[in-house]
Amino acid sequence: MFESLKHWFESSSNENKLFDHADDEAIHIALASLLYRVISSDEKETHKEKHEFAEILKTEFDLNDAQIANLYNQVKQLTSDISNDLETIDHYLKHNPNLRMMFMNKLNHLISLDGVTSNEMDVFYETQKVLFPELSDESEF
């Protein structure tokens, strides 16, 4: 009985992870870059936003504080196009609608921490368009 409880706890804790490849630097950078775009889009970086940035990276990749700080500083310097980051994230979410929805929920939470700006919503909608292309297709009724 204890073994089955142990297995249940282990499997339930793994369900919080969106990405299976925690050791892949490409997804670390793409996710951190996207999150940083949200944080910096209103030209003010708050403690709450930085904390949520760190929590998402800790949850998804088991990164420590030093690794997160390094990644944060690295993505602050990037000038890459958002579309490359979104393509990488989409690839790693394995086209699974449940995982994509969980990711959008995390992104939505980050956006809503300090009030929502139009720039943040632009990032959100661009992300939605890439992760859920079926929503942007014109539906015939």
C-alpha cells in the first residue's frame, strides 16, 4: 500500500511539468526569453514578475537561483525574434492541447500580476496564435 502511495505522489508531482527535456538549453532560453518579453514589455520589471519568472523556471526545469539569475541576465541581452522562441516552445510542448493550455495559464498569470498592458496582450496573442493555430483559422459554421 505504501508503495502505491509513493508512486501516486511521484506521478502527481511530475504532472506539473510541461517540458520533458529539462536539460535542453534551447527550451530554457526560449521560455526565459518569452517570459522576459512579458516582464519587460511595460518597461518596468517588478519584484512579483521576477519572482514568477523564477518560479516557472524552477518548476519546469529544476533550476537553482544562480542558474535562473544567469538565464535572466542572458535573455535581457537577447534581441531575437519572438517567433523563434515560440517555435521552440511549441516544438517542446509536443502539440498536446492540455500542456499548451497549462502553459498559456502560466503566461496569463505572469501577465496579470501587475495589471495588463497592450504590449503584454500582444505577446499573449502572438503566443496563442503559434500554440493554437486552430483558433486563428477561420471557422465555417
